[in-house]
Amino acid sequence: MKTLIALAFLALVGWSAPALAADNASLIGDYVVNGTETDGSKYDGEGPLAVTMDKNGALELKWDNGKYVGVGQVDGSKLFVGGVADGRAIIMVMNIKPDGSLEGKWWRRTDAGTKGTEVWKKK
């Protein structure tokens, strides 16, 4: 009976834990980015993304060598990013995959489209 209770407890703990709990430090590095604009058109090609950590512990993101910038925070298996692209505010919600890649959606202020996507693969 004690064994059954112990197994039930372990199963409950395992199922209630997040499937993938990342932290900011685990995302530091260089990535290759592909995606779509908010109107659904594909990016011209792959682009670079550098992810570093600021003194305050937040992630600093720089796409295309600083042409676009953002700040991010991990919560469980998601990365939330606020930034600036083409002089307008953007927000992103990225899913952190078990293989270390990220995939998600982004929106830019005043854009009519809602089809912005990105996929990040670590170099």
C-alpha cells in the first residue's frame, strides 16, 4: 500500500510539473531566424539573432546586428518579448521547444495583419 501511495504521489508531481521549464540563461546564444511578416509574406531569407542577458537578468535580443531590438522574459516554456521594429512596438510569444529551438507569433503596432511568425534555431 505504501508503494502504491508513493507511486501515485510521484505520478502526480510529474504530471503537474511543466513539460519544459526553461530559464533566461538557457536561451543565451546566437540563432538563425526564419519567419513571416504580419501580412503573411515570407522573410527574404534567414537572419541572425543574438540573445544576451542584461545586468537586470532580462534577455536582450538583437536581430540583424541590432537593426531590431527587444527585451524578453521566460515563463515556463514560453518566452515573452517586447521590442521595436521599424520604429513601431512589437510583442512576441515564443514557444520553447525541447530541442532548444523557439517558434511563435509576433505582432507590430498599427499593422493590419496578424500572421507574423518566427522560428529560431540555435547555431
